[in-house]
Amino acid sequence: MTVEKSCGAVVYTWQNDLPLYVIIRSVNGFFGFPKGHMEANETETETALREIKEETGLSVSLIPGFRTEDEHLIPFTHKDPVMKHIVYFLAEYENQPLKAQEEEISAIRLMPYEEAMAAFQFESSRRILTQAHQFLQQKGE
């Protein structure tokens, strides 16, 4: 079994004292967060920052103290199944336009927590967003 590692983040901005989350829809139709494969000699945070910039056009700041992981099997991508391991951070941006990477992203939207939760097809995405949302609430932001 092949193991692939990716890094990304739950990206947010503030509007009217509420966090709005950057939610992408892949060309396959799945809603999620910006993320991508680690390249040689990159750290997890370098990968996350690069992928966020590539997929959304945003320059973000990673929020210290938040890191979560997800792992799932992708059974039909290759001859052998692939175990996908993803590290997520929390990242904030201000006053920048969203620009979707057309090759990989079919749509990009800002969503409040409840709307994003309803859009996700996977329970793991809901878990990750809930962890990030609770982290922001505990920080008192």
C-alpha cells in the first residue's frame, strides 16, 4: 500500500465579527479545505502555505497551537490502494480576493460554519472544521 502525505489548512477571515471559512470544491465535486502533496525537503507548514497560495491565491498567516490530522483510504486511484495522510493547520487572511486554481478547483466560497458543515460530504471534514471553529471560540477571537 502506498502512503501519500498532504498538508493544508482550515482558512478563515472575519466578517461582521464572525469567521467565514474558505471552502473549495474539487473538480471531482467534493467540498473541503485547500491542501496538497508535500514536495521534497518541504516542512509541513511550507507545504500548507504553498498549497493554500496555489489553490486559493491567498497569502495567509498560520495560527499557532492548532494542528489536526486525517487519514483515509483511496481504494481506486492506482493498482494498489493509497493511504492518504493529511495534516491541517488553521490559517487567517484579510482583504484578499479568492482565486481558484482552475486545474484542481471547480469553485471556491466563503461560508459560515453552519453552511460549510452542511456542504461537506465527509464526516472527517465536519470533524476538522468543528475542531478549528471551537479552537477560535476558545481563543476568544
